[in-house]
Amino acid sequence: MTIRHIRIFISVYRAMNMTRAAEELHMAQPAVTRAIQEMEHYCGVRLFERLGRHLAATECAKELYGYAVHIDDTFAVMERRLRGWDTAGVLRVGATIAIGNYELPRIARRFQAENPDVKLRARRGRAGVDTRNHGRRGGLSPNRGRAIAGRDGCPALRRRQAYADRARG
């Protein structure tokens, strides 16, 4: 049984008619009928009693409907979260004390306004501290006067220089 079968079942259950369900799903009616038959075969039970062109849900179908709606809703949420992964998640930022105190708050506010689904985790520390374990132990940029930014789970944005002191000499 696949998510496709579940979505077809939900549509048939709501319409109580294979033809109307097929129209709503933009599918051919025989494909909808076949999907319901596959589900019935897979589960080993009848989901609908056929009454001419109309259907009546069995007790099993009534029970399955609640689960099917829950699964479909959960799957839709998962798809939205995964498809929007590049615009959501956690951004970890490390900065020296000077940049962290004076520049980072302004940059962070602007970033949060433009990216409300991204959680921003900022950390300030002394220059010369190791960044490889930023967010766990260790800390910030080994390069004086720079801020390093990275995204969890996004290799393309793992680490990059986000800001450099203009007054370096």
C-alpha cells in the first residue's frame, strides 16, 4: 500500500462514488477502481459494498478512513518541511566579541526578518578559538575579526565567512 493508494481511498470514501473520485483526482475511473481493489487485496477485506454505481463503506473502511487522513496529513507536513529545508532549520553563527557585540545584532535582526523559519544560534568569543566544534565545545573563528556562519544539514552552507573587519591592518 502506498501514499497514492491512501489518497485514492480518501477521495473515494468522501465521494462514495468511483467516477466522481476519479474526476476529483484527475485520473481514469478504471485506475481508481484498480487502486481500491489492490488495497482490498492487500488488507484482505472489502472496503466498500458496491450498490450499482454507488458505494457504501464497510466498518473496516470507516476505521481505515481515520488512519488514512492522519497518514495523509502527516505525509503532507513532512513533504512541506523537506521541500522547504533550505529556507528553514538552524543557522549557527560564531563571531569575535567585537563583531558579536556591535555588528551581529543588526545583521541577525535583518536575517530573522527575511528568514522567519530559520532559527538563529549566535555565539561570541575570543579570536583564535577553534570553530570545528562550534555549538558543541570549542567556539569561534580562528581568524581575527571575522564571523563564520554555517547551516546544519546543508553541506553547501556548512561554513563560510559572513563578515570581516574593515579595520584590519
